[in-house]
Amino acid sequence: MITIEHGPEHKVVTIRAAGTLTANDYDAAVPELKHAMDLAEGPLRVLIRLEDFSGWEIEAAWKDLKFDIRHGSDLGRIAVLGETTLEEWGTKLSAPFIGADMKFFPIDREDDAMAWLKY
């Protein structure tokens, strides 16, 4: 499941990803994320919260990669809050495919992640 929460200034959105992400999750989330990019003045900054995250179905992973390649330059910094070392490594491995600065933070360091996003 993916949910998107919009910040008060339209500069930062929070994406919550939980469970196993499906193609339907992406189909529902992408229009809202594109709308957030349109509202942002400059690159949109993103906080991704991985909560009980267990990965992607194959079609969902493909949609995620295509979105990142097409829209990475529309994004500013991306902070990923996660719970596992695997999520940290996943963040590091996906960073080269995205045109944005991306950094992993442990789930209990949300304040640090938000400060880094706003820097």
C-alpha cells in the first residue's frame, strides 16, 4: 500500500509504503505524486517511510523504475526512513537511477531526515 501526505507548503510530500507494493498501488499513487510535483515551486522533496515494507511485485518494481527515470530530475532531495539494513542498501543501490540526492535514515530519526530535506 502507498499513501501520500502533502506538506503545508507543497515543497515536501511524505510517501508511506507498507507491505508488498503492487502495480495497482503505483497506478493510484502516480497521478497524485505528479500533481504534487506540479504544485511544488522547484524540485519536490520527498520523505519515504518504509513501514513493514516487504518489497514489490515485479510489475510494480518496473513501474517504480520507469517513474524514477522519467521524473527523477523533477525531484529534489529524497529521504528514506527504513527499518532494516536491506532497505538501507536498497536506497544506496537505487540512488544512481534517480536524478535526486537520496539518503537513508533509520526509522527513529525522522527529525534528522526532515532537517536534511529542508536544508
